Amino acid sequence: MNVALVGVTGYSGMVLYQLLQQHPEVTTVRLFGHPDSQPQPLMEAVPNFVADQTLIEPLDTATVMASCDVIFFATSAGVTTELAGPFIEADFPVIDLSGDYRLQDPQTFTKWYHKPAPATAALQNSHYGLVEFANAAGHNYIANPGCYATATLLGLAPLVQQQLIDPASIIVDAKSGTSGAGKKLAASTHFSQTDENLQLYKVNQHQHIPEIMQQLKIWDASVPAIQFTTTLLPLVRGIMDTIYAKTDATAEQLHAAFAKTYADSPFVRVLPVGQLPTLKEVVGTNYCDLGISYNPVTHTVLVVSVIDNLVKGAAGQAVQNFNQYFGFSTTAGLQLAAVMP
């Protein structure tokens, strides 16, 4: 299996390249940059890849289609819209880690991403690849979910699907490491600003909110909205969602709902009653760990959902979609160990 990767110089692209290199079904990974770029050895573009002289080539559609079986875009919003058209027209397999094709409605896209939307037909024909609840097989354009959306939807799915909560009571307190903001320099992610600090940002305005709502409404059309708060943590990798909702269910019913929902999901671990997850247990892995707690006094369920934003929230889920599309083992290329200590 020969694969193409556009965007290896970004954080998600770097991790995706590492995963694809060790994937048992991948023979060759060809790297591409913007069509107007100059060829450059990977070790020069990303010094962390010491001695890796794989060439980052200017993207050429004909070259990719002739030599590769699939193309990954690990690019920022807007780039895929610019470059993916010929692949979409040719029904060539595309797995897109950006947010360009996650939303079905072009007006919603423009409102939240503040740029022109891709063609409506392309938006509506894309596959939203939340792998625990969808199968990429047969879909040639796969939109990889966002990192916050992944952690949030996995934490809410059993509650919303089984109508165990008041749909108007959902509160999500989402926290992420700085790598979620990408490599672009910004004052808010400068070391002097992030170290020993907590910062709220994009409160109720984060661009992952509409894709979360889009999926929640598929599960239960009565969900009106969510309260979604985002906080920047003084660390590099990891997302922790603490999710609250009102419920009339018992603690036993809640835990049973999660256990049943994820019984056949190898990368979602529902923790034992009374145990809540930490980031250290998932950073470096493709796992989402979920812990559930119930307060009988306030009739509130608390769900804690943790993932590595660059693996389960990006590159790892992209590999899961790749595995689904080509019929490979669910865990192929993703048997990773958590970073210790």
C-alpha cells in the first residue's frame, strides 16, 4: 500500500507520518507540500526527523493518483478546499484531517470558520469519520473529526443516544495542551504566557462546536445547544473534557450504558465505577479513556473524557479511518504505549 501525505511539517502531520511508517500494510509514504513549493528533504523541513532524507515534493495530482492508493491532508483549514478538488472529482480516496469538509451546511461553515465554504455537494457527500459510530468503507472523502469533537462526542454518545439526560442541560468544560493550536506563532501560546498559567479562549465560539452539534442532533434532534468552554493548559499534548448533564438515571444505569456502547471499541476504555482518568494514561496512545461519576443530590452525571489530541484526536483516528476504508485490522499501526512517566 502506497500512501501520500500532504502537511508533514505540522504537528498532526508529523505524528501521522510516524504512524504510517510503522503501519504493517503501508509500503511507502510519499510526502508532498504545496504545488508551488520547492523540493526539500524532510530533515531540513522538520529537524526532529534526524537523518530522514525523504523528499517533500511539490503536490502533483497526476503523480499522486498514478503512484499512491490514498492521500492524507494534514493541513490547516482552507488548504484542502484549495487542493483536493481534482481528487474529489476523480473519486480518489482522501482522508482529511482539517475542518474543511466536516460540516454539511455551507452557511454554518462560513459562520464558524470565517472563510468561504467548499462546494455544497462536496460537503454533503463527505463522510464524517467518527470511527466508533461510522464506517469509512465505501466513502472516498473522509473528514476526520476535530480533537475536541472526538473527546466530547465519545463522552456524550451513550447519554444522548439512549436519552439518559436532559438534552438542554449539557455543559462541556474542555481543556487542551498547546499543540492543539498548531505551529503558528501566537502570543497566547508563547512559553512565557502558557507556563504556570491557565487561559480560557474561544468560549462558546470554538469551531468544533458546530460539528459536535451536527452529530448530537443526528443522535437526538431534541438537543438544542451545549455550553462549551475551552481552556489552554500549560502542557503540550492532551485533552480533558469534563462533561456535566442532568439525569434521572441511576449510577448503575449510566455506567451500564457506557459499557454496552463501547464493548466492541478497542480504543475506548470505560473505567471501573469510582475511577476517573488522567491525561498521563492516554498521551502517546490512540485511546480515549472515560470515567463516569453520578451525584444523587444534584441529579448530575459527570463524564471525564481524555485523549491525546494529536493521536486519537487527529493522526490516530485518521489511521483508523484508513483501516476501515481498506478493510484492515482496527488496531493496525496503532498499538502504541503511553508516554511514561
